[in-house]
Amino acid sequence: MNGQLPSPAGFHHLTAVSADIRANRHFYTDTLGLRLVKRSVNQDDTSAYHLFYADKNGTPGTDITFFDWPAPPERRGGRSITRTGFRVKNADALAFWEQRFSERGVKQSGIGERDGRPCLDFEDGEGQRLSLVPDDGSGPPAVPWEDSPIPVDMQLRGLAAVTITVPAPGGTDLLLRHVLGMEKSRDYPGPAGSDEHVHVYSMGDGGLHGELHVATNPGLAPARPGAGGVHHVAFRLKTDEDYAAWAQHLNRAGIPNSGKADRFWFRSLYFRDPSGILFELATDGPGFTVDEAPETLGEKLILPPFLEGERSEIEAGLKDID
């Protein structure tokens, strides 16, 4: 532990990159059955959409979000976030998804095993690497979305283990254990024939929703960011008091960081691990219903108040995604 603060409570969200945001929207809502809970723009690049997909209410820990950037495909490699997990209820749900992916032509591995658990690896149309893992009903519950094309018992239940790949574990291990308060719980070998070895770190109360898997591969060239890649992963802080404490803690620990960033729907702090991977700490509140009614989440473009004066120009530069 870091000696001062408990570890973050698990994952808050993960943000990736798409160069085909219309197809992205249809894949994550029509194929995966997630709800588009916030339709906004990148607050640092208002020419780009920022779309948030989650459970019915946009519960922290259920979000995968995308920046809409016209980037070439990611060149896969190290020093990057290399796989994003989602929880499903049980083995029956895993079999449901294997069949659904087959029927829809989604690139998938078939049901296999990783870290002693069954899993189903798959990719979206741009090569975003994803995985489904049964949690057998454990972990924080997601709020089912009645209008999803997926039956309630088969819906995605939130983020599961996220995998990062680094050349060596040393600096990342120190950051995760001694600054972020995570616990190293176990190791397992990487894919057969690879040089990888994976170290599992747990945060919060443990479980899939709070596992960061650190794969080490010293011979792997660094990834080149692009479409189909991940921009950052965010860890969950439940209160503004936690947020203030963590801002002080990072500074006391000498960790270069963004300083406090108010994203309106949550508060953020950004910093990098020693290999260059971008991490975020994000608060649960105020949440996505602070400026939209729960029943109409994601139906229209929402801007934080400080961008409302630019609405006309922003809307003129955005493409149709429906």
C-alpha cells in the first residue's frame, strides 16, 4: 500500500480511438448492446466527438469511451494498453456472445482460457482488442438497459481486467504498489510461444472490476498510437474528498501530473506510468444525469457549460453518426 490512501475502487472508464465513429457507434450499441449515454466532444479538441458507452445509467466502471480522430490504424506494440475486458454473468452468457459474434462476422478467438478463467477475445471493426470474462454474478452490478438489443441476463456488466504491456515491470510495479496502493496478487504466463509474463495487480475490494494485468515483453517495439488503440485508462475515486487527497498525494510523491481537470461529469487527474502509459483518476460524480434526463441520455449533443458559447461552430464541424 502507499501508506496514506486506499487504492482506487476499480476502473472508472477506458478511452480509446476511432477513425470511423459512425461504425463505432453502431458496433458498440447494436452489436454489443451498450447504451450511448453521453454524446459530446473532446474538450481539448472540439472538432472530435467524444462518445461514452455504458450501462443504462452510465454507472462508473461500465464505460468505454472513444475519441473521434482521423488517425491511421494503431501499430501494435509495447508501452501501451493492449486489451480491455468486460464482465458477463456466466458461462451461458459467454456462449451467447460466441454465437452472436459468429452470426455477425465479428473477429473472435472462440471461448478459451486466460489466468485460469474462461474468456472470449474479440475485436471491433478497427482492431480494438476486447475480451469477455464471466464474473459469476460478483462485482458491482450494472443497471440493465431495457432498450438494448441484448437480453438482460446476457448484457455486459462493466469493465473487467485491463491489460497493459511494458518492457520491464520494475518502475510500473513501484508506481502501482507504492503510489497507487494496489496489491500484486499473482502471475501467469503469456500466450504460448510469446516472451510475455503477466503480473496481476488488484485495487479496491479485488475482483475482475479491479484487476490491472501488467504483461512484460522486453523485445516488443513501442506501439504507435492510432485507430483501434487505447488512449488511457481511468481508475475510480468515489468522492471529491478522495480526489482532493489524491491530487495532494501525487504531488507529494513527486509524480508529474495534469493537476486538477474538471470534465463537468467527473473530475480528473492524469499522469503516466514509467513506460509512458497514460493513467487517469476520475470521480464518480456529478455523473451523466447532471445535464440530461436519464431517459434521454445520449440522444443529442451535450457540451459542458464552458463550451456552450461555441456550440454553433462545434456542431457545424461534426459529422452525422446516426
